Amino acid sequence: MEGPARVSGAHAHGHDHDHDHGAVGTGRLKIALAATAAIAVLELAGGIVANSLALMSDAAHVTMDVVALAIAVAAAIQASRPANERQTYGFARLEILAGLGNSALLLAVTILIVIAAVHRFAHPETPGGGLMLVVAAIGFAVNVATGMMLFSGGRHSLNSRAAMLHIAGDALGAIAVVIGGAIIALTGAAWIDPALSIFVSVIIVIGIVAVVRDGTVVLLESTPSHAALPLVRARIQDCEGVVAVHDLHVWTIGTGSHALSAHVVLEDRQISEATSVLRRINEAMHDDFDIDHVTLQMECESCGDDDKIICMPTPRSREQVSASGT
């Protein structure tokens, strides 16, 4: 059996661009940036006065989060830019790069915190527990409010997820210092200060691993987990008029933005009918797999190489209809 003949003029696209894809608004990120900067200054001052490693370490952590959130703001602005002739898919992957960059910064700070905590174990110092508790409680309250604001922004891009990870890490650090400050004030146990620093560092690293894993999946253009190829292929073949599907690819452009390309073999029919098949496939991909960028190469199984399919796409071209086989 001869291979399918390609239908002339049937390289069809179904596009529905939305370059925001649920990213947190830049206004929310700017508020988070300002609030986080204020916490960093407060905790640094409080840590110096209280001689608390946990508080000063968290201040350093929060300071790096200020830088990370500034990157997130810039990335959110860039990601909303429209596609152009060079970046034909837009700038959505800037959010991915920002998310990975944020995680790298956070990992570096976490390593410094652990090193300082190990040193404090060897040379214990008792910090001022009461002041630790008060400063950390203020930081925790601000972190919770900021995190709720970011979470209420709707669907979350990898960039906004990384920003929320920073806020969550700050909140964990703050609550740990609150608890540690209370225990130190009651018992004078100096080892609690560095121990809490290490505990928070472990929690942060777990979150970093998740963000890096998700970002790597996008950069490698892996098939998204919700759109496995066997399921996508079967759904396309279920559409009326479709004979077979080959050269099928599904990948992620940016967080919440998925693309598909494939060669679809159709029954022998007019191009106008092939367009209705394309519409059904587009709707199925959007409804079942949240894929809005669909590019299909239509092919005909039984057409000869020299045959033409009748097509009347616009009123201007109705005078130039080519009859098949004549």
C-alpha cells in the first residue's frame, strides 16, 4: 500500500494564544517585594540586637528573597510581551528561567545558613529569646498576609510558584524562630537556635527540588503528565473523518501553555470538510487536555499525487475552483 498523499494547502493551524497563562499580576508581586524587603530589614536589626543566628540567618534568606522577587517582577513583565518574528512563541519561558534562577539563589543562601548553624553548634551562644519571638512573630504575620495575596491570584505559573516558595520559606523560618525564641526565653537552651536554622533549610531544599524538577520538564519539552501521547492519539483518532495519526508531538511552551503538532490522515474529502475535522480536533484538545496551540498537517490516504481537492475558502477564489480529476 502506498503512503498517504499530502493534501495540497492543508497545513492547518489552530491557535488561541494567551501569554499570561495565569501568572500572578505584577502588582501583587511588587507588593510582595516591598513587604519582604521590610521584613529583611526588621529581622536583620532584631538579629543583631538579640544575637540570634536563626534571626540573622533568616534575615539573609529574606534579603536574597528580595532579589528573587525583583527577578520575578521583571520576568512577569517580560512574559506578557507579545510574540514577534524572532520569539514566535512569546516570552513565557522567561518565567521558567526566573523560577530556576530564584531556586538557585535560595539554595546558595540555604547552604550558608547550614554552615553558620554548624559553627554555632561548636561555639554555642544564647540569644535573646524574647526579642527573637517578637520580631519573628511580626515577620510571620507579614509573610502569611503576603502569601495569601499571592495565592489568591488564580492559576500559578512556575515563576509565581517560586515566589510563593520564597514566601513560604520565610514564613517557616519566622514561625521556627517564634517557637525557638519562646523555648530559649524559658530554658536558655542555646542549641535550639542553630537546630531550627537547619530544620528550615531542609524544608526549603525540598521545595527547591520540586521547582527545579518542574522547570526541567518544561525546558526539555517533555510531554506534560496530563496529556500522555497514547491518550492524545486515541482522542484525535476518535474524531470523525480521521483515519490515522503519526509524527505526534506534545510539549509545554510555558507554565499553562501547551502545544501539539501532528500529521493527521483523513478520508478522501474536500478541504472545506477537512477544516471541520480540524475544528473538532482543536475543541477536543482544548477541552480534554488544555492544549490551545495545535498545528496539524492534513494528509489524504487515497488521493493520487496529482489530484487536487476542491476548495472555496473565500468569495474571491470561487471563480478559481479546480475540479478533482478533470
